Amino acid sequence: MNRKVMFSHDDKSRSPMRNAKTREGKEVYRHPEGRFIVLEFQGIGGKFREAFHPREIIGWSDVG
């Protein structure tokens, strides 16, 4: 299942960007107790994975 998250930081700073963009990744793992979700993205150098708290997922619900 594909999920969308806000790309809110750049590679030079951990401070939030003003015009944050969304990016879409494939959900590859969900913690059994819902503590985090791992999404896989396609980047220029290949695929990479990143973990997110469920609140960071756009349109997240506990169902599905």
C-alpha cells in the first residue's frame, strides 16, 4: 500500500521547510503495536527506506 508523507526537511538542516512537499512511498513494514511504519522510496541512487510515526502519514487511520 502506498502512503504519503510530508518532506519537511532538507539535507542541510533539520529545521522545517516553509513549502514542504509530499512524497509517496510503499509501506513495507508496520510495527505490530502501531509505533512506527517503514516506507520504501525510489531515489536517484536507488531504493531507500525510512521509518515514520503514524501521525506523520498523510490521511493515516488505524484501519488498513
